[in-house]
Amino acid sequence: MSAPVSFYLEQAANCAKAAEGAQLDNQRAKFLEAQVAWQELADRALHVQSEREKRDAARVAVAVVDA
């Protein structure tokens, strides 16, 4: 089971906030890299969810036609 999209978005927001408060450039860079990674996970999860819904809708349509 994958983590919910909201978790990924929350982690991205936490990293952004941590980056704002970072005093060292290398810390800020790491937090920003982590933010990008979390956002990519959220985007990917949203895409998978969308594709799953499309696939499920297509299966229902085929089942209705076959019935």
C-alpha cells in the first residue's frame, strides 16, 4: 500500500519550511532537493491515481456493454 498523496505534500511543505529557516547554504540545498523529491512523489501518486480511475471507468464501460 502506498502512502497517501497528502503525506507527500506535507513532507514537501515541511522541507520548504526547513529550507527557509536553514542558515547554511548546503542545508538549504538539501532541504530544497528533498522538497523536489517529495513533490515528484506526490505528482507521480496523483498521476497513478488518475490513470487507475480512468482504467476502472473503462472496465465498467466494457462490463456494461457486455452485459
